Amino acid sequence: LPMLQAAQRWRYLRKRPAYNSLPYARQVAKDLTTVATTLENNGYKVVVEDNTLYGFKGLFSRFAPIGVHFSLLLIIAGATVGGLCGAKGDVMIPEGQAFLLGPALTRAGPLAGKLLPQTVVNVNNFRIDYSDEGKIEQFYSDLSVLEGVLDNQEREVAREIIYVNKPLRYKGVTVYQTDWGITGLKVRVRPVAEVPELGVTAKPEELADLPTYKMVRLPGQGQSWGAFIPNPKQAPEDMMRVRPAGIT
């Protein structure tokens, strides 16, 4: 390699002004043999020619640009293969629910293989670890891969707790954890007793799902979500014409 061959050529300084121009030019009252021994003990490769000494180390750093360019070629090759043969997609799944892996993926190229149309991934659990300062340190998702669900022969074929930089891999598909959020609130509505004199009829206990919305994050504060509980006495057609009534 030309760069390596150039680095191996010895270049001796012959004139005093050239020595004085060095960043650490010093005069030492020692012979070249003593200086050479000191340099070798400190990891230098030393070459002595006549009354001139040349020492160097770190020659392997000359290979660094070669490694960088080789890495770029690998990245380009990987992106090309992924673009032709891969598939990708993203989906937000609440804790305790599942999704079909195949329909969640979109073919990225004409050579993409089978997309596992009957494979199901279930989110068993989700948790967040916080630091003493209240900041998020890590969040984890407990995932199960299920086969035979559509045929009523459900069986768990893989299970993994994933977190940042530790994905789930199954049959060529890699499942990463990219984001998290609050998708909704479940509100348990207490049963209502019948009060005939007030015109109140009895109602059983209900479980209501309320969608949540990510709020604007203020500087120095954590992320917030909001939900809206509509007023049951307001007719749906009135909510389209006037401001909805309820609790935020």
C-alpha cells in the first residue's frame, strides 16, 4: 500500500534549524546509545544510522483510514441487501395485547422473503427503570412469539425481554424497541343505584377506554399526557356544533 510504504521510509533531519523547528526540540547530554535504549523502553522503534537516530511508534495507525473505508463499503453493501431483500414496519402495541408480525411489515424490495403471516407477537409486560433523579434509565418489553394462534393450536416458540440495543430475533426478523407512550386510560365506572324519585335508573359497573394525547413537553419537565372525559348529558350532535363539555 502506498500510504504504508511512505510511512516506512526513514526521514532524517540533517540540519540544526530543522531540529529546532520540532515541537519538542531539546538538547540532551547523552550518547545515542543511551537515548536509543530509553526510547525502546518506552515502546519506540529505533533506527540508528551514523550519528543520526530515528524513533517512531504508532505505525499501525496508518491502517486506520483503510479500516474506515472498508467499513463504509460494508455499510453500503448492507444497505443495498436490506433495500432489495428486507422488510420493515412499526406498530404501537399496548401492554397485554398482540399483533400479527407479517401484516406489520412492508416489503422494502422486490427480493423480500416470506413475511411470517401467521406469526403473532404478544407484549406480556412493559416496565421502565428510573434513576434517583427521576430520569429514564432503561425501558423493557417482555415479548412472546406465538405460532398456531390462527389454527387454535397456540404455542410459544420464543420469548425475550428486549431493551435498547437488545432486540428480539426470530426467523430473520429483528424486533426493536424504538419508542413508548401512553395509548389510553381504562376507567372503571362504579355501578349506579336506582333512585326513582330523582329519575335515576340503575346502571351496572362499566369499564371505559379513554384515548390519551401527548402534550407539548416544556423545558425542564417530563413528558405529560392528557385525556378527556365527555359529559354524558351532552348529545353527540351538540359536540359537533359547540365546544365539547367534559373533564380534561
